[in-house]
Amino acid sequence: MNDLLVLDRAATTAALDPHRLMAAVSDALVAVAHGQASVPPRIAAFAPSGLLGAMPGYVPGLGLAAKLVSVFADPEHPGRSSHQGIVALFDAGDGRPLAVMDAEPITAWRTAAAATHSALALARPGPVVVVGTGAQARAQVALLAALRPAEPVTVAGRDPAAARTVAGLHPAGRAADGIEAAVRTAATVYCCTGATRPVLRRDWLAPGTHVSSVGGSHGPELDAGTVADATLFAEWPGAAATAPPSGAHELQDLPPGRAVTLLGSVLAGEAPGRRSPDLLTVFKSTGHAALDVAAAHVVHGVATG
């Protein structure tokens, strides 16, 4: 393993080219929808203060990788959690380890890319709001800044100072005075929190709003009314069919026959997205190893030139 590449957090982040990441994540989502990715359900070992998840995956054309990620409460920021770990990339032909990289930026940026794809495919034009001020919100705002720097983004959170800091990552960013007021005017809401209970309410959402919910590892980020009224989208079937931490808290015990459309099917043009201007749409992300493979593929390609 003399040629094993080891990348710390700064080097991993620097190699996450936004445009290449968006393309790779799209390919991964489509591969999942087509049943071409080999990804077993995520498993986790639980410690008193958090969990350690294991997420291996293979995606044709992107590679073979595995992530070990810990999700623990952040004692310096009550109500938030940290996602720390490593991603190991292997040669899909002979199994050689190629690289080890920091999992935190991989997780944050591939999640932001999937959420952004959902908004690009499903949202109507209008104001964009990011709810949250932690690592995932920062990655989401930074990705939007790289892709659409002229499109205004509003950041809302419980801490106004933190919201101003995150908004500063975007050239057209601004901080909101409160979450409810910002969400009520939004066409797209990126919900990026460490919630243990809902932070969005159905009656805050205007007709035609799109919600990309990527938080809620420890509990539901969206209320039951929002889920009940929305057309639902996810990365993989297990988001609704398996229990947390593999599946989504919000998608448990859906009524029989309730459809959850795979985002990759929409991106491939094989399933409808928004069918009317007033349709409420929700993309519920649980994270998926195929997206880690996509991000690791990009990082390795950029880092090795």
C-alpha cells in the first residue's frame, strides 16, 4: 500500500470540485434508481452518546468505497450533532486501497449535492431558504454559492449571529430574523439541522414549496402534516422501507400504497417530478453510500490530477 493517498480535512475539501461533484452524484442517484449500485443497508453500532455507521458501496463507473462515520452530539453546540469519520476508496478492479479521506466534508458536500439536484429537478422559481447553521448548512450554502452565486439565499436558524456567518459564505446571502418568517416566503427550503423534533410546520409552507430535508439523524425534521400533504422523493427505496438510522424518521409507517419516488428516476427522465405549480414536494435524504462513492471518486480524481 505504498501508493495509498491520505487526505486530511483541508485536502479533502479542496478536492471536492462542485461541478464534478454534481455530475458524479447525479450518476450515482441514477445508478441507484436503476438497481446498478451494490449498496447494502447501512448498519450502526450504538454507544451511550452516539453511533458509528458503516456504509460500503460500489457504483459502476465511479468505484468502490466504504465510509465509517460517527454521529455524536456536539457538546459545544446543544441540539447539533457532528459527523466524523473516514472514507476509504478501493480499486474496483483488483481491490487495492487507493485513498483514505476525511468523511466530514465528503458527507456534507455529497448530501448538499443531492439536495441541490432535488431542488433543480423539482422546485419552482422563487426565494431560496437554508434552515440551519451547522456543518451541513455551511456546505449547502457554499455549494449554492459555487453553482449559482447570483441567486439570493436566505439563512435562518435559532442563532442570529451564526445565521449571519453562514449567510456570509454566499455572495448574495442574507440572514433571516426567524425560521418561520423566512420559510413562509420560500419557494425552496433546504432543511439542514440536527433536529430531534420537527423544525418546519405544514402551515408555514406556501403552495408549490419544495423542501429538501437532509437532517434529522436523531428524529424527524419535518412534521407529519408536511409529509402527509407532500409528493415524496428519496435517494433509495430503503428511506421508507427500513428503520432509522438507515431509513428516515419521517417516512416510517407510511400508508399502504403511498408512493416515494426515487430522485434518480426523475433525473433520468423516467418518473415525473413537479406536476403542478401548487404541488408541495419533499425530498427526504437519509444519506446513501453510493453518494459517498461519487464524492470519493471526485476527490481522488482531483487530488491525483
